[in-house]
Amino acid sequence: MASVRIPSLMRDLTHGADVVQAPGRTVRQVFEALDAAYPGIRARLLEEGELRPDLAVAVDGETTVLGLLQPVGENSEVLILPAISGG
């Protein structure tokens, strides 16, 4: 199972846990597993079926280029990050 790092603003849904385990072969599948274990997290991650524009996801230290279709390995680390914008 992948290790998923949960941002502090979402930890109320994971009972305070900053890292949780979730199965899945893609980011989308991992997010679906997270929502099954922690109801309500999908609404904080997705908007109209896509990653919210104020979030970014990295798998094994690399920001995803494929978004929710990004492959996730059995021992991958998935990071959910607030998107950074410049100005």
C-alpha cells in the first residue's frame, strides 16, 4: 500500500493522522480508497472529478504530470500539497 501524507488542513478527516496507508495503482484509485476509509476526503481533494486547482500531488517526490492517472507503486509515497502560485 502507498503511504499518503495528509496536509494539516485535512487531518480532521483522518483523526489527526499525518500519514495513512491506501491501496491503488493510480492517484485516483488511492484517493477513492482514502474516501472509503475517511469519508469526506474526496470532496476536499476533487472538484467535478478532477484534482482541485488549489492542490498538487507528488508521487515519490515527483509532481504528477498525469494528474489522477499518475501510476502509484506498492511502496510509493503520495504527497498532497497546496498548489504554489507566483505573483
